[in-house]
Amino acid sequence: MTRFHRFLGVLIAWLAASGAPARAAQFYIEDLRIPMAAAGPQGLEAFLVRPAGTKRYPLALLSHGSPRSFADRATMSAHQYYGIALEYARRGFAALVVMRRGYGTSPGGRVDNVGSCSNAAYLPAAAVSVADLRAAIDAMARRADVTTSGMIAAGHSAGGLATVALTAQAPAGLIAAISFAGGRGSLDDDEVCNPDGLVQAFATFGKTSRVPMLWVYSTNDSYFGPDLARRFHDGFRAGGGNAKFVTAPPYGDDGHYLYSVEGRPQWTPYLDAFLRERGLAQDVLSPPDPLPPPNHFNDAAKAEFARYLASTSPHKAFAVSPNGGYGWRSGRNTVEDAERDSLAACMKYTPTCTLYAVDDHLSSGNVQGTSTDQVLRAR
């Protein structure tokens, strides 16, 4: 994956009524690979989001979940967690999403396999995850724009379990951690492989974990229901682990996905309260004003442009034509891919298209629907 550097302003529609301080900010994003001998020459896929200032920002190490189907791991991408990473960047952190071995484009296959369902072994699998997270921390410690002193870690589902395991072998500089719906081994709704073994794994981590933690579980979590989640916490606390347990109200059809872009209004208050308790809270940075739609757009086209702005999946681009046609694509590996694909989408309907917006800024030379960019024609 190519490396790029770009400053951008970020739109989050629900912020308009959130009451957050209206201090506009820009954010720096970067695709990178984390060097790790066990991952081979490719290293681990990762994605960094931080405020666009020049100081060193404390690391927020973000760890993803594990899909029930092994085949789905290959479809995962660090970009999918951009909207979540942005919330940590808005709070003054350098948020790093790292894809552990076997997920996304990080090589590794089934290296974190727990084995047969009835005898699922969670401790060896967690050790693999911890090794990946430590590799990411080591890489970030060598950067001039990130500091691992005063860092935090946060994870969802299997990433929550990995985060808890990390606190049991806490690296220097880790001062707080958050687990949203932490666990592993969900075979189906309300069916977990070797649940007693999973409870025991949490109890084992609690024997050496002393990093202050926040655990959040929704009452309608189909992976790890309230009773099982409480068993996780009781086992962890019995060994001396330090975790505040929050029972969140039901979220949508499945509370396991409370920690999501759509769920931000529900989970970010828990995050903010925890950061305040730990003395880590900062003013929450707000994004710049939304981009204006092209002048010549009708209402339907303006609504589509609003959908583009609301998309939090980089990389994206929006192409327009003088007659009101348009096309846009998001979730591409690079800016160049997004630009090419959006132009191709636009030119399905009209022979002349230009780039109007790239990610969350106007394309170079573009002012209210007019552009000096090169005109590309269908071939």
C-alpha cells in the first residue's frame, strides 16, 4: 500500500448539535506498515489519524474485533475504523489502527486460532495479539510526531480481549485502557466457545493487570450477554484487575456494535467520562465547516453530495460535470484510486467530468463548482 501524507478537515454531521467546543481543526492521516519479523517483509497494515499540529501526540492504540467467519478477515481494512480513530484524534491522541496478523492485508493466516470450540484456548491466542500490539507500540515510539509516554489502548470484541491482555503485560507508558464488548469465541448469537475457559482467561489477566480500565457492554450484546460479561469482570477483579464496568442500554438490533461510527453519540460520553477521571481529558476538537455543494446542483444532487460528506470511509472523491452529472466513490486504498474511480463513475453518464472534492477538502483550483483541474474524457 502506498504511503501518503495529507491534511484534511473532517465532517461529522451529528457534531452540529453535540455541544462540543467549536474549535475547528485539521487532521493528519497516514497509511503505513508496522515492521514485525513474525509478519514477514510486508509487516502489519496500519492507519494513523492525529491532529495536524507539530507536537508529539500521545498514542491511542486501537484494536479491532474478529469476525465469526474466517473468510471475512481478508475483507477487513484499517480504513474501516477511520471514524472511530477520528474520535480519539479529536481528543488529542495519535490514533493508530493496527490490523493484527491474519486480518486485512497483514499476513499470518490463522496464527491467532483458538483451536476447537469445546476446548478453545484463549491465552495463546491473546499472546499472539499482544505481540502484534507491542510491535505497533515499538514502531510508534520511533516517530517524531507520536509519543508512547501517556498512551492509552482501546479495543472492540476480540480487540477488547487483546487490550485487556496487553494491560496484563503493560508496556512502559500505558496509563489507561478501554474495552468495548471485550471477548472472543462467539460462534453464534448467545453461543460462546468454552465460556468457562474465556472467564478463566480474564481472571488470569487480572492477576497481573494494574492499568486502570473501562469496560463497556450493552445489555443486548448478542456475542457476550450481560451475565457472561459480568463473569468476565468478576474474574478479572478477583485477581486484582482494575476495571470500571459500565452496563450500556440496548443499542439497535445488537449492542455488540455500540462501538461504531453510528454509535458515537452513545459511546463517546463513556470515553470522555473515563478520560476526565484519569486526568486525560482535553477540549474536543471540532471539524471545519462542511464543504459547499457545487453551485449548479439541483436538490437531489445536493442530497447525494451530503451523503458523500457523511461518508467516513477514506479514501473518497467526488467528480462533477457541467451539466449536473456526478459520481463518487469512497473506501479506496489510496487517494489516487478514489480519484480514478469517482471520475469513471461520473463519466458513465457524461463525457466530461472534473474532480470537485477529494476526501474532505475541495479539489485543487475548485471554487463553487468550477475547476481548473484537467478535464478527463471517457476513452
